Amino acid sequence: MFVITTPTGQIGRQVVDGLLDGDVPVRVIVRDPSRLSPAVRERVEVVRGSHRDLDVVNEAFAGADAVFWVVPPDPNAQSVEGHYVDYTRAACQAIVSHGVQRVVAVSTMGSGIEKNAGHLSASVTKDRMLQDTGVSFRALQPPAFMENLLRQVEAIRNQGVFSWPCPGDRVLASVATRDIAAKATELLLDDSWSGQGGVPVVSPDALTPDGMAQVVSEVLERPVTYRQAGLEAYRATALQYGASEAWAQGLIDMAVAQNAGAYDEQHRSSKPTPTGFRQWCEEVLRPAVLA
């Protein structure tokens, strides 16, 4: 039995599809089962609730061979690390109680991020908690998601601009969520591995945000430019959209770590995933902008 958390999320949804293609038994933890597609609901076992809840994960992990673990975002959280720890505490208890053999979790790429790197540091803390159970463990280590651009579709469409809090001339490692999901599915289906470790997942590109803007312009056949957002403006935007002070500060701390080169070493040494930025723009971004 394979247990999947966040089965309606951008990565979890694709992992569920990949496992169902492999014709294996799948159990999902989901707050609102109506958000699952009818085709998925017919083929999976559903445990309703939050995977932050010990009773829920105990029910879901009973008889499980492998678990796909994701901590979902909560911009209202009053502590970034507390949010990751609270979610993962129940999982650790249930992993031990039910003898789960393997866990694949979404973590983060980066070095020197154990402290003071906001969401990156919190994800590392979550990994350590899972490792301390003794379970066979793989942390998928992505950098920035290409899908982050989808949050700026309106600005790209109407203003021809997108922005992040990183320099336009500094390489920004990225990856498509489809490639994270594919690696997760591969690891879940492969019962030959053991031990604990990280698995970097990063695209074959070495693009700066300015370079990404050039690709986006070519794919959309219209001019699109990149504009660096100041850290305080980035914080203000997060607060404007309802984030807590702690969550907004975590985003700032993460951006500072990224700008300082947190991804650089692993980016240079990692085997690339299949999807390049141009392909992703053609297949995902362009249809979204033109919709």
C-alpha cells in the first residue's frame, strides 16, 4: 500500500496519477475528497482529514509500505518551523507504530541552510525528524519551481513583466513539478533501496531571471521583462495577500539564502531532470497566459 499526502496538490496529484498508472494500491489523505477527480476517487482508498492529525495518519499508515510526505503551505502560520514540525510530528509517531518501510518527502535543494534560511531551514528540520525514526528515507531536493511563474500569469499577460526578489543576472536553478513527481513515483515503486539520503531534482537549464524572460518572450511571441522586487516590497506583497509576519519573514530569509548561492553547489553537480524551461513554457505557461 502506498500512502500519498497532498493528493490534490501540484506534486501530489501527479504522484497519484503515476502510481495508478503502475496499477498499485493507493491510499490518499485528503481534507476534501470532492477535490479528487472522479477517475481518481474510483481507484484510491480515501482517508479524510489532515495529515497533521495523529488519528488520521495512524489510520492511513496502517499496513502501508511506503509514504509520500509533503508539508503543505500555510501562510497564516505563526511560526514557519513550528508549522513544519507540527505536521511531521504525527507522521513520525505513525511511521514507528506501523513499521512503515520507506518514506519519500519533498524537501529543498541547498547548502548552508540549516539555520536562518526561512522555509528552507524548516524543511531541513522536517527531514531530520523523519530520519530520526530510522525509516528508509529519500528527500527530494528541488530548487525554485517553474510553476511559481503561474502566480504571475496576469502580470505577464497584461503588463509583460514578472518579478522575484533575486538579481536578474544571477543564475536561478529551477525545476518543473512534473519532474519532481516523476522521481517520487520512481522511488516509491522501487523497493530495492534503503538507508537515508537526498536526491537533487533540477532542470538542465542555467538561466538567470533575465534569461528566463527572454525565453518567455520568444515562446509567447511578445516582449516580457524581468523586474527584481526589493525584499521589503516582497514582504509587503506577502502581507497584503494575507501572510502572517512570520510567514513573510520566512520568505525573505529564504530569498536571502537563495541570493547568497544556497543552490549553486548542488545545481552544478546534479544530474539534470528531463524538462527544460523552454519546454515547460511551451507546454504549461503559454496555454495559461493565452487562456
